[in-house]
Amino acid sequence: MSEAPEQRTIRCLVGKVGLDGHDRGAHVITRAFRDAGFEVIYSGLHKAPDEIVQATVQEDVDVLGISILSGAHSTLVPKIVAGLEEYGALEDTMILVGGIIPEEDRDELLELGVAKIFGPGASMDEIVDFVRENAPDRR
């Protein structure tokens, strides 16, 4: 009789960066991640990029989901990526961006190291499946 392989718990931080005060999507994805069995931390509103980096490193998460609707993604996401790189945490952290990101800005974010961008209309199942299939295996 064989035992089922031990399934690891994926740790996620959902971060709201900048002055964006709309967090309904962040709450929805936080709940979807929790319901999928992930361990989830929500940063709360109005966090600076450095605060998101510190929380990501201190909590040792596998996935950082950045929710951003303010249009400042081209300024704020690179600061987070640079901070994670400075702490040596970029390779171990899968970065997702959710929100309204214009098509012309997506390639820039993906080239920085963002794994995937989910816009309006993305299903929770699609996002959860992506995380399950692509979260870094660090254990």
C-alpha cells in the first residue's frame, strides 16, 4: 500500500501597492486562494513597494499577487521586482499582477519577471490553476 505524496501548501501574499483604494478584487482572489487550500496573507491598502518586498521576504511566500488599478504599474511593479532581486528573493517568488493593465504595458512587466497578468474577466479557477501549475517548488 502506497501513501499519497505529501502535498505542500502554497504560500501567497496578495498586495495592494500605491494609492489605489479599490480592493474588492484583492479580497476576491484572497478568498479564492484560501478556498483552494493556499496559505494567504493580504497586505491591506496603500502599501509602499518596500513594504510589499519586506512582507514577501519575511513571510517567505511562493507567490506574490500584486493588485493594481491605479495605472501606476509601470512605476510600482519595477520597484517591487528590484527590491526582491536585492534580497535574493526574485527567483523563488512567482509574481502575478492583477488589475487593469493596458496591452502596450504588458510586455514590459513580463520582461521584468512577472509570470502572468490577469485582467478583468479572468476566472478564479484560471488563476488558481495557474498558481498550482507554476508556483516555485522550493521544498
